[in-house]
Amino acid sequence: MSEKIKPQHLAHLGIIYIRQSSPGQVKNHPESYRVQKGLTRRAEQLGWPRERIRVVQGDQGTSATMPGNRGDFNDLLQMIQDQQVGIVLGQDASRLARNSLDWSLLTHWCALHGALLGDQN
């Protein structure tokens, strides 16, 4: 477990955010989905109990090039603001936010409310 993870993080949800940009990617690249879904094991390795791990995958096939275009991402931001989230895990940072506004909002709310950002490494 990382020294950055504190008991207060583990008391909140571990969110696995899964996305692929287009319906074609979802259909033609199922391995990416399986790799991202495997982040649940990463969350467990970091100390989150299975019952506090939530997979957010409703934005599959939705482009992130336009801010505010992803409903589940917006819900994630709200959960962070409501202090329900201890960590957000994505395959890599580029999967979490594809535009600077979304990335700024995500990092701002995580920093303000003490949520961590992580990836498969």
C-alpha cells in the first residue's frame, strides 16, 4: 500500500472510471475494457474493500473532447464534491479527462476534498 493512502481515503469509495472514446472502440477493442475493469484488483491491492469499490462505465463510447459531454464523469465530479470518493482510478490520466476544463475540474475537486487520483501503475 502507498504511504499516500490514509484511513480517511479508505473510508470512502474507490472509483474505477472506465471509458473508450467511440462506439467503434468499445466494439472493436474489448481488451481495453477488460484492462480497465481489472483496476478493481488494483483498488483492492491498495486497501479498498470490494464493497467500497464502484465501477463507473456509463460514458463508454462517448467522446470527451467537449467539456460536460459525459454524464457519468459529471456524476463523478459531484461525488467528489460530496466527499464520497477516496480515490479515482483510470487506466491512465488521459482516459479520465480529454480536455483541459474536465482535467482542471477533476484535479481541483480532488485536491479540495482530499481524493486521490491513480492509474494501473
